[in-house]
Amino acid sequence: MKLAKLNVMYGHLEGTDGKFARDPSGYLSIDEGIYERHELEVSWRHVQGTEARYQQLESGAAHISMVVGRASLQHFLDTKKTSLLGCVMNSCSYYLIAADAIKTMGELRSKTIGCREGPAQGVAFGRLLEDRAGLKLGKDVTLQFTDSDQDAFRLLLGGQIQAAWLPRPYGFIAEEKGFVRLNEGSDMVDDPLPITMETTARLARERVEDFSRFIQAHREGIRNLRNHRDEAESLLKTRFGHSPELAAKTFDEYLICMDERLTVDFKHLDKLVAQIAPGIPGAAQQIASEWIIPGALRK
């Protein structure tokens, strides 16, 4: 039986010393022979930088890139040469992380909270802060927008701000350093489509059957990851350098956000489009029809 070869790339979350991959499940799937059962020979490798991965897609050196949605959507808008095979994670809310002396949102009075500007769009911070903590935005508490999640993370660790909404992996690392999670504020900010499966439009046309088998296999692989906790945590510890506590937290609170359906949820796509291409009525529907392969959109 001849196996179709697919090279899959993923990146590490910046500023985490390589501890967090967008999607680590492929390693277990390869070891378990899941892809091979679907007549695929899959490589799963780290290539850092969304542009570097995009160049490999264009050159044909790789076939699929696991990439954050804001980057894959921008690639499409800039070039109209990419296609989306689906989405591994549609949503994974940010955690509100604060200095260790702060135990409740109410104690953020006279403090500064950081957040990346993109996911902050459309969040009713003023109402939510007042309802949940009795804080008036601009009077009792200051909100500082940053260009990146990594910037917010660094400002928090450096003490320039006293709290921040952070993607969960950054939050886990901050907690290891003594910062605390404020649960009452940890559902306010989200980053839509944090893990998408990007390819080129040309490859999407030429390798329809191979990609269809990959989607089926990857669904099985995500189920396999969730059903084999010990093996998953061992992977996180040996390949990505997690402590036992970090591996357990990553399994329970981050990998749980992976969606084995691997389809794009339209409501989260709509949120992402509003961030990246605001002010265009009906843009999400039009973008979906041009960008997402048939059968991969869920409404």
C-alpha cells in the first residue's frame, strides 16, 4: 500500500521557551499509527514563524500549517492564495492573571490591566468591570492595550501592569511564577479560531482526497489524545519540557478546547473577521465562501 505523504507544521507560542505547540496531538497519532491506517505518511514538525510556514506551503515543502486564525485570515486577505481546511480550536477564553497580592477583581482598584487590542474589540469592559467588581473603567481601573499577547505577558511579569488577560498557556506559566488567576474575569476575553489548518488554494484543489483522509485521521488523533492522558502528559513533559503540574494543567484546561469536529464555527469566524477586517457588512459570509473548503464551515 502506497502512503500519501503530508508534511504538517506547527509553531510554538512566542515567549514560552518552546513549551507550547499549537497542536501537539500529531506526535501521538504518528506513534499510534493513526495516519498510516488512513493511508497517510505524516510528518509533524516545528517551524517557527507564521511567515516561514507560509513560505514552506508556497514552495511545496509542506502541505498544512497549524496557525493562529488572525494570521491565516490575514494571509488570505493579503494574497487570496490560501484555503482553510478546518479549525482545531474555535475558542479558548483568556485567563485574567494578576499579581499575587491581588485575590479578587475588586482589588484591581487603582491598578492597570493589560490586554492585546485585537481580542479586546467588542468586549464591554466598562459594564463587566462595574457589574462584577464595582469598578469604573477610567476612574477606578485603567485598561492598557498592547500589540501582542507576549507584550501583555512581559508587562505583567515586569510589574509595569498589575493584571492582564492572557491566552491560557501564558497564564499557566505566569501561575508557575507566582501570579494568580482571577476566575471571575476569566471568561471576558476570547481569541477566535486560535488553531486553524491552513494550506494553499492550489494544494486544496490538487489533494482533495489526501486532505479528506487527513481530517478523518486527525479527528481520531484528537480523540486518542484525550483518551490517553498519561501518554499525552508524557509527551508534554519529554518533548516540550513541561513540569508534571504544567502538563496536567495543559491537558485539563487547554487541550480540552480542541474540537474533534475540526470545522470552523461561523460565529467565531464572524468575531475574527470583525477584528481583522472591520466595517465591511457581511464580510464573514463572503470570506467563508472563498476561503474555507466545502464542508468545513459550521453554522
